[in-house]
Amino acid sequence: MSKFREHLSLTLPPGHLDLPVEQSKFSPASTIDPSPRYSESMRNPFHPLSPKDVEAGTPHLSLASSLSPNPTTQVLSADALQCISQYTLNAPSSPSSYPCSSCLPALQGVPSSFMSNSANAQDAQTINNAVQFCSLRAVYETANAQGQTTLGNGSWSQNLNFCTWTGVTCDTSGRVSSLALTYPGVPATLPNEIGALSDLQVLTVVGGNTIPAGSLPESFVNLTAMTTLHLESTAITALPDTLFSSPGLTNISTLALLRNSDMGTSLPTSITELTGLHSLLVNSQVLSPSPLSTIVNSSTLAASLQTLDLTSTSLTGTIPTSISSFKNLTQLLLSSNNLTGTVPAMPSTLKVLQLGENSALTGTFACSVNTLQTCSVAGTNVSVAGCGVCQNATTSS
């Protein structure tokens, strides 16, 4: 017989069958009060056993693990538990009454160890949904009356199914991956809660020139999954200089800053730290001093940049000769600026070259780029040689 069976066996000696035997306290048929003599060790699992109970060297059976509290109640605060319950039971019928102001910080404070534990998958999904709902609802609540009407017509804040709201795209796991806001359906300012969209990859905001306004919220640096940032026709002020430094938005591959009148005259210097930046587009914004040399002399950008568009940004000075080192550059758009000097040799990969409306550009551009498909030097004093695709150019033999 195994030791396990021996330890759990109970043998009553002959002639002692009339000993009082305690029935389970959970049995409705129990009528005999427990006898301290025979049940003390049962009621107290940590009551020391006599040497007769176990063989020498055999450890006692520990019940500590079965007495520990539920892992959920161990990890989650009372506030977090309440927020989960409210989101599940009350919010579906009344989305606007969900207490985002208190629940968002409570749910953001849930430890990552809890969120990553597969045993907590259902609660973790509810937490993620509530956090994203509150983040997006803040965008709605920050909009003016016209903006709220527009967003409301797109289901914003009308239900919990935020993946179906106009402009919101989710991935297969229900995480918001893309957000597109177009005037008049834009917030007056970008709310701090937007930083809770930790899986957001694409953010596009096309404003109404005066809104959204103000600075980016401090939480914006938490959007580390973002690969595309498109801000157009807004009154957003200057971007933080370290926005694209670690641990900020280091994964940006497309940066478009178009017609943002209040964004200032400089670009964040951390742009040159973006190792995966493929497209840099800045239009209709006065940049002074000219950032062209800083951008073109960056070895990091030389290795990655495919499109450089600095149209109508008041660029001055010459086009650096180091532009030829941009081995992946396919589009260079520098029209409507104040560039001077001659046009240097271009990368062999270039397909589109726009230099028009730079009246002080001079000299002869030797078109040795076989891949060039579109070229404009209208409004310049540049002549071209062997480049039939260049428009409005003086041909040089």
C-alpha cells in the first residue's frame, strides 16, 4: 500500500465502533457536536501531528496554497474591480454615465503581470476596452458643440463598440490601431487621455485652421507604437524637441506637418534620430533657420528617407551636395522657397524632382538620373541638359 493511502486510512479497532465520530459540519444531517478530542487537527490544519501520524522524514501536507486569496482580488484594487463591474453591467445601457475620470487612472494602474496572465484574459480584455473607450470619449467631450454633433453622428460615445465609430480602426484583437479626425469632427485640443491608446499606429488630424489648438499633451510620448503622424490645418503649437527621442515616438515612418500656422519656425531636432523615417512632409510653414542642411547631412535619414517634401517653407541657402548620398530617395519636393545656387547631382533612385518657384536657383542641371519620371524647374533660372521630362526648363545642349 502506498504511503499516501496509509496516511489517509482510518482503522477502528474491534470493540470501539461506538466511539463518537464527527460528521462534516457542512452536512445537513450533522447532529453531533464536534469532539475536541477527535477533530481538533481537522479544524486546525496547522495543528502539530504526533509522530504516529506520519512516518519520520515525511513532510506534513501543506494547505497554505488552498487558503490563499483569489489572485484577482490580490492584484486588483477595489476601485479597479468596481470599474470592471460597472463597464460590464452598467455602461452598455448608459455609455455616457461610465465614470471615466476615476476609472481610467484606476485601470491604467493595473499591473502588467495581471494583464499578461492568460488566466485573467477576460478581465484584461474588459480593462483594455474600458481604457480605450475612455480615451476616445475624451476626444468627443473635448470637441465643441459642432464637433460633438459630427462625431455623435458617427456613433461616437453612443455605444461601447468604439471600433465601429467613424474614423476609428481596430486590429483583430480589438485594439485601436488607427484614428482619423477631420474637421468639424475634431476636439478643441488633443486631450491627455489620448495617450492611453497604447497600440495606436496611425493618427491623422485634419483641423479647421483654428482647432485643434494648443500643445500636444504630455501623454503623447506614450504613443510609442505610432508609425504615422499626420497633422494638417491645425493650430497646434510647436512640437516638443525630444518628441522623437527614446522613449517617445521612435517608430515614426511617416511624418506629415501641413499648414499648421502656429507650429513655429523649427522642427524637433530629434527627427534626425528616426532610423525608420521614410517620408518627411512639411508644407506651408515658415522654417527658420532653414533645416535643409541638418536634414540632408543626417546619415540616419540618408539611409532611410524615400520622400522629402519641404514645399513652401521659406527655405534659404543652397541644396547640399550630400543629397546624392540618399540612396533610397525617390521624391524630392522643394518648390516655392528661396533656395539659391546651383542644383547638385541627385540620387540615382530619384523619380520625382520639384524645384519650381525658386527664382534664385541657377546653373545647369545635368539630368543623369535614368529613373526620373517627373521634373519641374518652372520659375527658376536653371537650364537642363539631356532631361526631357523637366517642365518649363531652358534646354542646354
